[in-house]
Amino acid sequence: MAENDFNWPVSAQHCIKEGIMTMPSEINPSQPAPLAPQPVAATRILLIEDDSKIAQEVVEELESRGFHVQHEESGAAGLSMGLNAHFDVMVVDRMLPELDGLTLIETLRERKVHVPVLVLSALSAVDDRVSGLKAGGDDYLTKPFAMEELAARLEALLRRPDNSRQTMLRAGPLEMDLIERTVTRAGVPIDLLPREFRLLEYLMRRPNQVLTRNMLLEDVWNYRFIPQTNLVDVHIGKLRRKIDESGKPALIQSIRGAGFMLRVP
Amino acid sequence: MFRNELFRTATFRLTLAVVAAMIGSAALQFFFGYSQASVFEARRSDMLLLREASILQRETPQELEQQVRDRATDDLRILLNVTTLFDSQQHYIVGDLHNWPADLVADGHVHVITPEATGGGSSTVLRMVAVKVPGERYLVLGRSRHMRTELRLMMRHSMLVSIVPTVLFALMTGIVLSHRALSRVKDMHEAIDRIMEGDLHERLPAGKQNDDLQRLAGSVNRMLDRLEQLLDEIRDVGNDIAHDLRTPLARVRARLDRALNADHSAEALRNVISHTIDDLDQSFAIITALLRIGEIENGRRRAGFGTVDLESLVADIIDLYEPIAETKGIALSHVTGDDPPIHVLGDRDLLIEVLANLVDNAIKFTPEGGRVEIRTRMNDGCAMLQIADTGIGIPAGERRAVTGRFYRSDKSRHIPGSGLGLSLVSAILALHHARLDILQSRVHDSLPGATMNIVFPPSGVVQPGN
């Protein structure tokens, strides 16, 4: 449902191609496709998807980003591959021949395979999403989706946020005290509204990681729809004005066609 | 074919059932009538036999002998079929029965004697009585059951005479009635055939009788009215979708066409591509919004329903939209009465979407310096949620139409959007059985403002403690 976009943000530069939106690389030659730091060469992704066109697009896109992708077309083959080889993350379509995606994930979880799973689906009703997550999926993406969305979510699954019990978060010059609920930039206190604090905390837990507007809406505000206006941009804009120092590069950078990133050295 | 259909009509089958019932009841009538009559006849025979016996007992032996001889030949044989005199050793003296029946006991009571017991003296079952008469003799009197047989014949005959014409009459009536029903059904079939061929204005023939068939035809006609209306709506929506998709696509085509023949600098081309993508995104947004509405309208999913606190819902939406309102210089606030917190039954994610759409619209259509208020209160058991703005308002004549798909007031043509936001809101509210009224916020100002009034019925309000 998150991908049911009423007013696709103006900056999201996509074109529709067989249910998948890809960013033609020639539009934006100045900015290479892999936005986050290159994944380690050993990162292995298992894609279980029966639609060969979508699968091909996804494989090409992810391999161009430096991932190693193993593709299986049926649920049964995907399950045996998932059980017998090690993968860092899996992308599983809900509707699969022989064995449906949710059963596959449940079986994996029963066999103690705890690799993060992103569920792909053509169904976008809220309860379908819930059932996908209940079965053991870690994230849910509805078709058609933007490649940037898929890449950002896989990145997020690969780099689980630092949810340890620490009470201080640090990102570049920013310091966040989770107990006192205060933020400082290079020692200078910054006055934030609760919603701005929440947004910044989310960003600081995921530094140098592309976060799409949908991810922010879902995780920070817990909303599963796309508003008609560029709400997220307005919130980010407000936050930027508070945390950025004039003359220095912006901490929160807009990633054309994808979303935002808290860039720290 | 037609005759075959006639016999399969409901009316004709009913007729057959009635005929069967008539035959059955006549048979029962015959059975009970006959058995009553035969009991009566048996009693009368016994009385007759005993009375005759007591009269003949008083005669002298010579007279009795004479009487018996006469009776064997005279007309009274119709009443008493056997009159015979036996001696004390039960040997035949005079009369029409030559052997003493085996089962007969001379005790003055009536006995039923089978033909075999008489040793061939009688061909039918007889009721007999044997009495002692003067001269140590026995007088045997007997009466056959021929009366009963006659009675049965007579009754059977009269029954057949009466039942055959009755049944024939009922069948004829049934055929005539079935024929009439069939011709009405045939008319309806023809009307339905015309409707199936695509003539959606055709209706089933309306007759004068107010019977079952007519009421059914009335219901079908009302259903057809509704279907025709829905079909018209779908056709309109189809046209609107085509139109709204065509506009951005036409722009894309024109722009690409121009780019082909004009400046080929990278910057110019990038600009063209970027605008093209915006237009395609708009088409895409329309399609996804339509799919989403279809999903909500067809899904009727209430699985995500739970108790939703309106106050926290409003607080969340204000949290989400405050920055954007602030940017536009609009005051966004929550106005609540003295009511205790209001809870409604609903899907929180969908209700947030409703509020987001309405607040989004309110901010979009309110000029700088204006106000957008979200109000919650209870009214007569109903929960009310209002989004009031000080914007351009919606003219009274357009208020019904705005919730239809793709409707956009002429005044709002320049403001971007899929034109489907309010349809989505309507679909979600329909799922919640809630109503949406569109009102005017103010009377005297230059801008009337719009107030979206959402009313949750009492059944959708969760009472505290429940």
C-alpha cells in the first residue's frame, strides 16, 4: 500500500517498465547509481520470483550495485536454496508456483533460518501486508515498485539499525541524548520539536544509508499511504534548517530519485 | 416445444397436484362411506335374521315345514337367502341348504359362515342363525352379503361418474391458467433477450394483476434501473479516466516531438525528460489511486478494524501537516468540546488516510493567512469529525459531485492532484458506514470556506467501558 502513490513526488524520476520502475542511468550521469557505500563483495541476495521479466530487471539492477544475486523461479527450488546455502538477505514474491511465498518464509523460520526477508507482492491491502510480516517477513514491498525503493530497503535490512541500549547517538557533529531528549551540534544545543527529534533519531540510527520517503512515512510516522503533497520533504526541510550550520555542507542530503541520507564522514 | 413447456409450468404442476389430491380424497370418501355402510348392513342383517327366527319359532311343526318349503321358492328369498329345517341329529328335512354347516352352533346367535362350511350349499359368505323349534328340530336362517356387494358397486360407480368430469375440468382449468402464465413468462423472456442483446432501456412487461409474477417483474425492473444507473456511472468514469490519462500523455507526446526537432543540448534534453517523467508520474498516480479505490470498494475488508481514538488521530495528523501549513502561513488547530474522549470503530490506517486527504485539500484550497480547524464532538449519539477551512469553498451545486471520481471544480483546475482524493475518502467512509456532508464554513466573508463533516453513526461509536 505504501507504493500506491497518489502524487508521486516530483523529484522521483522513474519510468514504468513492466511493473518495475528503473532509473535510466543516462539521465543522471553525474550521480552513480549505487548511492550508499559499495556493499561488501560477498553480499549475497536470494531472489525468488517467478515473473522472469521482473526478475531480470531486479537481478541486473542489484548486480550493477555490486550485489551477488542468485535467482530461483519456483517456491520449492527457492526453499531448498535458502535452506542449503547462506544468503545475507532474501527477496521473496508472495505468489509463487509450487509453494507460495508466505509458506516458504514460515518454513525457513521453522528451520531456524533467520536471514532477513523482503516480501514482494501485487496485493497491497493492509491485511496482506500484515500477514506478510506475520509469516516472518521483515519488510513488504508492493508491485510496481521503484528500484531505488527496493535497493534502499535491502540496504536497510542488510544494515540493521543500531538498536542497542546506548543512550547517546553520534553522527558527525551531532550528538543525541536519548534520555535527556536533547540534541547538540558541536556542543551547541539545538531545540527540536518531538516530531523533529523522532525523525532525526531515525536518521542518526541509519547514517550514510538511503532512506526513501515511503520508509520515513512508514517508520517515523507509521503511515501506510502516500500523501498528495511532499510532506516528508517539508519535514526534512524544517529539520535541516535547525541542524545545519551555514557555510558547511548539509548533513541531510537529498538523493535524487530515491530519498534522503544523513551523510557523515 | 411450446406444449412441452406448458406441462412444465408451475401452474400446471400445481393443477396436477390438486387433481391428485381430489382423487385421493374421493378414494378416502369411498372407503369410509363403504365401511360405515357395510357395518350398518351387517347389523341390519342380524336383526332381520333374529326377528324372523323368533317369529318362525312360534309356528307349529307342520306350519313351519310349510313355511320353509314356501320360502325356498317365493320372493322373500331376496331377504332371507337360506331357510332350512333340520332334525335333532342335524339331518336335512326341508329347505334350500342340504347340509348342516360345519361351523354353525345352534345357540341363537348369528355366525359368519364361509362357503366351504356349507359344503357347496352356498357360493358366498353367509350370516346364519340356528334356533331350536318345537318337535326337536332346528331351524337355520341365513342371509348372504350380496347387499353389501351391491352397495359397493353402486358407490364405486357413483364415485367414478363424479370424479372423472371433475378431474377433467380441473385439468382443463390448469391448462388454461398455465397457458396464460406461460404467455406472460414468454413476454418476459423476450424482454430479457432484448436486454441481453444490449438494449438496457428495455423493462419487463408490467401487467395489471398484482400477483407474485408481477411483483417479481417489478423487483427485476427496479434492479435493472439500478444497474443501468451504475453502468452509466461506470461509462462516465471510463470517459473521465481516458480524458485524465490522455491529457498528460498528450503533453508528453508534444514535448518529445518538439525535443526531437529542437535544441539537442544535454541540459535541454534533461529538462524535457524531467517534465516527461512528471507527466507520466501523474498518469501513474491516477491509475494507482483508481486501483486503491477499487480495492477498498470491492474488498469490504474490515479485518483491520479496531477502536480508534479520534483525539489521537487528529493529534497525529496535525503533527504530520503542521509544517506544511506553517509554510503556507495557515493556522492548523484541533478544536474539541467538553466531551469525553471519542472512540470510533474503524481502521486507523484508513481513517488517517481520510483525514490526510481532507486536511491536504483544506490547506491546498485555503489562501495564506487562513485557518484550518479539525473539530471533534459528539452529537446525538453520533461522533462528528469536521475539517473546516477558510478557503474558496465548494458551491452548493457541486457538493454532491465532488465525491464522484475525477470531479474537480472549475476553480481548482490549476491545482495539481489526481482528482480522486475525495472518491477515496468516500470509499473509505462507506466502509465505515460513516457519512460525509459538505457544508459552507462561513456566511459573510468573501471566501465561503468548506467544512467537511464526517458523521459516524451511533453503531460505529465505541462507548467508554465497552
